[in-house]
Amino acid sequence: MTPTNAQIRATIADQASEWFVENRSGPLDREASIRFGAWLRTSPAHIEHYLAAAALAQDLEVAAKASEIALEPLLLRAKADRNSVVPWDAAEDGVSRVLPRRWLLGSVAVAAALVVAVAALLWTRDGERFGLARTYVTARGEQSERRLPDGSVLHLNTDSQVTVRYSRRERAVDLDRGEAFFQVAHDSKRGFRVAAGHTQVWDLGTQFDVYRRSDRVSVTVLEGSVAVYKGPLPVSATRLPSPAAVRVHAGYRVDVTGGVSSPQPADARASVAWLQRQIVFANHPLGEVVDEFNRYGHVTIEIEDEALRSVPITGVFDAYDTDSFVTFLATLDDVVVKRTPSRILVLSRPSRTPEPRPEAR
């Protein structure tokens, strides 16, 4: 017995509702994502009913304008395509059938427009409406600035990577590596949290920098304040910080290793000098300065002498001008610079051995 159009639509609507609930409960795993994608591709009606369940149809006009896509020609072309046929696999008996053309033409036209809406929402809002994760990456020597869907601004330093996830409860950013500076837009309904490994940073209305190194995470606040916590994310603490978190106010920083250090006064502007492509240090060990330069340049600077790495350095340097920095190093006392095609060696100058005095007779 062939199902009626009403029965077909009812079955698809039920399936759409189930998928909508599953998507809203959290990100789908890989297997579920594949099944969901296959279900959407089965028929334009699947897309139509899913978007109806997700209440996205009203965003169609806004999404189309945002993406500068003219929907009217698309709809006319879909309606004029009288060869449009979409197979439907009946869920009950597994028999492949062809739906009536009159129903199909209208469905194709609506679905085509809704597909445009989905694409526009995904691209113009980085998947925020679907709770999709979006990853931003910079290569070595590259920096970038991104405006996030909520209006916050993400500045990404060289050789860095973040993954952004938005939901109804919170705005979450995973700093996978490197350094990022955040200018957070206020949202009374959703908190803003940055995770760098087991370090959790809650925004309390601020601008702050998070630098994830191999041995520690540094958090510096320029405006407002943040709460910093070390450990797995506490239950029910996604929006509000853990009571055990350390409050850090503007002009202070903390370093997180085994735990969160006490806030210390910091030259906050120097901490984000990289936004102006600069490296600023005041009495920092030479080895630390060299490590910073190696994040930007393509020729590695090496210092093997630990005593030389501890020499304090003060200055303002162009992060991308390795030659000028190496020229500066060559002016230091007891320092020798040797260049090879692949690296720059900074060595201690051998001390002169005093000539032996003639023996007295």
C-alpha cells in the first residue's frame, strides 16, 4: 500500500523532530553526524521539515541579505525545472518510491531556498545557530583578527589555534596552542570562557590575553577582570566561574603551572605588543627573548650556553626583523654570532688566556 503525501510528511516531520532534539542535546559524534547528513540529503522535504522544527525559516530573508544571494531567481529556476525528481526510501518497508511531481516541485522550490538559508547562516555566523565548532589557525609568522558571531573580537598571534563553540548556555573557546587576545562583547545570557588545557578563564567583562606555552599558561588582563581556575571544568560552572577561581584585575597577570599563581602587577600593554608586531622586554632573560623571536622568524636562533640564556635584556624589537635583533646581540659583551643557512648561533666569546709570565731568575 502506497503511503499518502500526508503520511509521508508526518513521518518526515517526526524524524526531523527527533534529529532536532538530538542536535540540541549536544554536538553529534562522528557516526551520528554521518547519519544526520545522509538523512538531510535524502530529500528536500527533510531539509524543509528540519528547518521548520528548528524555527529557522523566519531567518531566510535576513540570511539571504547577509550573504548577498538573490533568492527570487533561485526559486523561479527551481519551479521551472520540471525534471526534478527526488527518490524517497520508505522508512517502513524499505521500498524506494518516487513522490508525486506536484508535491515535489513545491518542495524543491522551498527546500532550495532553505538550503541557501542554511548555507548563509553557517558562513555568516560561523555555525553559531547550529552549535557547530569553528577552528581558526595561524601559521608561523602569521597573525589574524576575527569578529566572532556575538560581536567579540579574536586576535590570534603567530602559530596559534583556537576552536570556538557557541551554545545557548555559553560561548566557549579552546586555545589549542599559541596566544590569543580577546575583546569580549557583553552578553547577559551567555558567559564567555577560554580553556587552555586544564586552565579555565572566565570573562567578567574585559579584554585579556592568554598565552599557552609548553610549561605554563599566562593570563594578562588589560581591562575589567577575569577568573582563572586550574583543573577540569567544574560541573555547572560553564557560565559562572568556580568559587575556587582566582580573580585577576586589569594590569595584573597570573601564570598557571601546577596551580594558579597569585596575581602580579604586569605591563599589560607590553604583553600585547604583538598586536603592533613588536616584542617588548624589560630585564627578561635573553633565552626567553630569543624563544619569542623564534615564534615569528623562519631562521631559528639558538643559544646553547645556559649562562648566556640568563643574561637580562631590555628593549623594544620588531617581531619580524630578525636581522636587527641579531645585530643587537652582536654588540653585547662576550657574545659571538655565527650564521649558517638554516640557523643563527649565539655563542659566548672565549675568554682570553693570559700569557704566562717569565719566571724570575
